[in-house]
Amino acid sequence: MDRKYWDMEAESLLNTPQMREIQLAKIKSLLTRLYDAKPYWKERMDKAGLRPDRIASLEDFSRAMPIMDKAERRQLILDCDGDVLKMVDRTIAVPLDKVVLMAATSGTTGDPTPYPFTTRDIQVYSDLFSRMLWRIGIRPGNRILHAFGLSMWMAGVPYVEFMQNIGACVLPVGAEAGSERMLRFIRQFKPDTLFGTPSLVEHLIEKTPEILGLPVERLGIKRILCAGEPGAGIPEVRKRIETAYGAKLFDHGGALGVSCDYAEYQGMHHLADDKYFIELVDPETLEPIPFENGAQGMMVTTSLDFEGMLWCRETFGDIWQVFTDPCPCGRSGWRYKIIGRVDDMLKVKGVMVYPAAIDGVITGFVPRVTGEFRIVLDTKPPRVVPPLKLKVEYGENIKENELETLSKEIEEKMHATLRITPKIIWVPPYSLERTSGKTKFIEKAYVD
């Protein structure tokens, strides 16, 4: 119960030369299995001139294996006549009938990306989740209220199953329940941990007094684990959530990372070097970027021990910054911050801007603003004809004659930090739609 890590052997080797040797051995094994058993991967490797038996280093693998992105994944579905199951069968490492659980993305930008799990995949992921939960203080007997959407979401039913591995009690209320039912479950079952999106966690700050007649800090939540969207890594958002709940906020990101309890946010510790090989590449040229302290680029992932949940140099468009120097918290694992997504990037006079960065600036003006905003686009992104238009909710206690001064303050702060000067469009408090899922920061004022 007092050990430093859930898996003392594997986690002690994170971000070490020994781990790179383990990764190389697993990549060679993976490539050999795919080459021998799956015609799709054999054809892909042959076309690239890659032979598994000639891969002598991780650099060899990065140079030889082409990257798959979301567009190529969508094209593969089309090549399979729209049959997603046929596409899955082509690309996973085992026959399709070995899949026992299927989840998916929301599919908001096209066909949903399937997440097929075999029995082995579930076991591996459950162990990885135990590593993460152990680091944030979860032990057998703790109670976790699960508030992500349960219907097909990767963070839904699969996460509920993974979380049980550590011996905690999971309360799968789900985002579908809505804030009122969620809050009543919290009052009845007294969870000490809340798991949901940052926007949901912030929404409950507003709804708890309205529904239960008490401040959110009275709910008894001791720790909050956020994922799915930016927020938990933004200083202004972190301060607001931790102050309101009187709880410690942890950030969880893709490929199994979680932030530590150090007072100042250090990014997320990557806990799965033995299960994932992570690279950074230039988002335009796709050329590898040296994996060193402070490096920034598009994340590319290769899964090392999975059968259905298999990615082989695949990218989902996330832009990461990595930190390989030791963390002041003293725990193992290189760290990363998610800067944004290639899909979300906006260009204003040549300046690249991500919604997460705008969120950080806006939240810094709470309570004079509620923290809710939308980016109004008149033309299809990424190029934005300046000024960038922002709908922002003013705070409940702000008078109309104070809005002009507040606009100038926000514009000056955004220019100083992001090098853009937006146009603020004020809207009343609570007029923008809230959601228990991921917040959509973009409001389209154009026709696709």
C-alpha cells in the first residue's frame, strides 16, 4: 500500500536507455507478426521498402515506416466499401473474432475511429490504468464517480472496466445522466474522486448551489481526474477548479499520461514506455523531431503490446511539448503537455493559435467573466481574417458600463501572450450552451 509505483519494475525503467532496448525488441516483434499475418501491413511495409529483420534501431523504424493519419484511416474505410469491421479486421494484429469490446470516438469530424479490444488488451490497459490511479492516490476502497459519456466512448465503458483493476469502487453515472442526477448520486454515494471533462467539472461549480443548495466544496470530492479536452493543464482553469472544490486536480492525456501532485503543473508523466513508443514529427513535413527536453511537434504513436488496439506509427493530430529532464516531484517518466490539435489550429496573420491557449486567457478574468466563450469563424479554418471574433459571457456582477474597459484588458492580455488582438462580442451569463461532454469552442458562421 505504501510502495511508490503500482508496477515497481516497469515504472522504475521509464525514460531510460534500458527501456529503449525493450521498445526496439517489441517493435521488431510487432512488425514481424504483422508482416507474416496481415496482408495489409505486409503490403504497406513492402511499399516502403521495410523489412522487419533489418530494423536495427528505433531510428531505423521511424525513417522506414510511413505515418498513418486520420485522413488515411478514413480512406481505408472507403476502400473497404464503408465497412468499418472489414477495415478493423485488416489492421488489427489478430482475427476479428478475438475482439470482445468495441468503443469509438465521437466521429464529429467524419467516420468514428474504432477502438477494438481483445481480452489481452483489456488486461494490459487495466494494468496501465492502475499505474495512473496509484500515482494520484487511489487505493482499494476509494470511490470514483465516472462522469464521461458511456455510449461507445473510449473513456466510457472501457474506462469503467479498467478502473476496477486497482480495487476501487466505480460509480458509472455517465455524462448522459445530466448534472442534477449526477449531483444527487454524489450526495448519496459519497465518492471521493470525480472523473470527467474540465468543462463538466466547471459546470458543476455553477449547478451545485442551484440544485443542492450548497457550494461545490461541500460535496466531499478530494481529487479530480480530468481528460478529453484542454483545461486541467491551464493554470487559470486549475486554480478555479481546485479553489472551488477544495480538491487536487490531475490531468490525464492520451497514450496514458497523468500529472503529478507537484504544486506547479509539470505536464503529464508518460507511464507506458513499455506499451507505447511515442515520437514527435513536424506536422507539415512529417520529418522526425529529436525527442529532447522542450521539443514540440505532432505526436505519433506505436502500440507495443496490443492486439486490437493497434497503432503502427499513427497520429491523431495532437501537438505535444515534451520534457525529458527529471520532474521536481521525483517520480519517473518523461512528461508532456498537449498544446492543441492540428484540426483546431487557427492562423491569424500568420500566428498559430489554439483554443486551449485562448481558454487560459479568458479563464484568467473570472469572475468578471464566467469563463465560457466561443470562437466565431466567418470562413473555413485554419486561416482567419482578422480580427478573431470571440463571444464571451460577462460575469453576473459586471455592469454594462464596465464592459468596454474589460474588453480592452482581455485584448491587451491576449496580444501580450498569444500575439493576436481579438474582437470581443459580449453575451449574457449562462447564454452559451453547456455540455457534460467535450465543449465545442468553435462556432461556425459559414456554410461548409
